[in-house]
Amino acid sequence: MNVLVIGAGGLTGKRVVKRLAESNQHLVRSMIRKAEQTDEMEKLGAKAILADLEQDFSFTMNDVNAVIFAAGSGSATGHDKTVAIDQEGAKKAVDFAKEKGIERFIMLSSMGTETPEEAPPALQPYLEAKKAADEYLMKSGLNFTIVRPGSLTDEPGTGMIDLAAQFSPVGGTISRDDVAQVLVESLLTKEAEGKTFEIISGSTPIKEALTRT
């Protein structure tokens, strides 16, 4: 597939780009906000496209048939930027994907999105923005998968996860490596289409867990 990774310059996005390129199944385009990230993307095996989620970035989806949305405003930004990136930026990506006839849309979300009011106050705006974006995608008519990981770590991936529609209580961690693998594997896993699920580190191989969704 020709895959556009939105948020390719982020910690998880870079891992997604690398895994896509190494799979030899996909042509990869990486949407980045800073020109200085171009060389890094090309070394990972992707064509870099400079664009901004707060502007018109519809051109990034030309000649693309799948999108992985891995962008995030980050923990150091304020509420306005959270809404602009995690909510409105994601919604624009959905709209552009519909206009361009994108065949597959994978959204990186977050555990706790279903119940943002139960999260610590500092985290609630982020989860509320993610919830709005997820619901918008679900109603879009696109062939979507929404992946909601637990707390992200930079530990090496194990390739093993636990997956559920919703964990109760909310909690658990997972490596960015394993999240990236889930996002990439979801592209071509029929059983993951039209599904929303949570993931944490666990005991089931990723491909097997996805086929059980």
C-alpha cells in the first residue's frame, strides 16, 4: 500500500515509518512539520512531505491509499494546541481522507478516551480531544481502526500484547515499538477493520491478538 504517516517526526511516528519501510510491503510517505527532519525520514526509507496539521495538508494524500494518524500535541503544550492537533487536526485528516478516497485509516488514540472525566484533571483535555476525533472517524464511513494504548514506554518491543475492547480498570503500559507494530499490522488485518480496541503489554503475539478482535 501507499501509506501516509501523519506525525512521522514523533517518537511513535518514527517507529511506524521504520517498520513500514522494513516490511517491504508498503511505499511510505512521512508528513513532517520541520524541514530538518527530512534527512532522517529518508534514511528510514520514507519520502518526506512538509505540512502542518493546522493548515491545508490535503495534498499529502495525493496518490495514497492508507493513512496512519500518529500525531499528538505533546505533554508540554497548552489546551489550545491540544484541541488544534489532537482534535481538529485529526478531524481534518478524516475529511481529506474521505475526499481522496483513502481505503484505510488507522488512528492512534489513547486508553481512557471513553471516560475522560475519570482521568486526572491535567489529562482530561487531551482525552476529550481524542474522544471527539475518534467519534468523528467512527461516523465518517472510512474503513478505520482505532488503537488505544496504555501508557507509552521507550522499552524495546516484545511483540506480545493484551488486547480488549476496553480494560477495566484503566491502566497498563506498552512500548512504542509494540504500538508501532500494531498500527502497521492493522493495515492488512481484515479482522481489525471497523474496530476500536485498547492494548497493553501482554502475552499474545500481536498478529494473533489482532485476528481475534
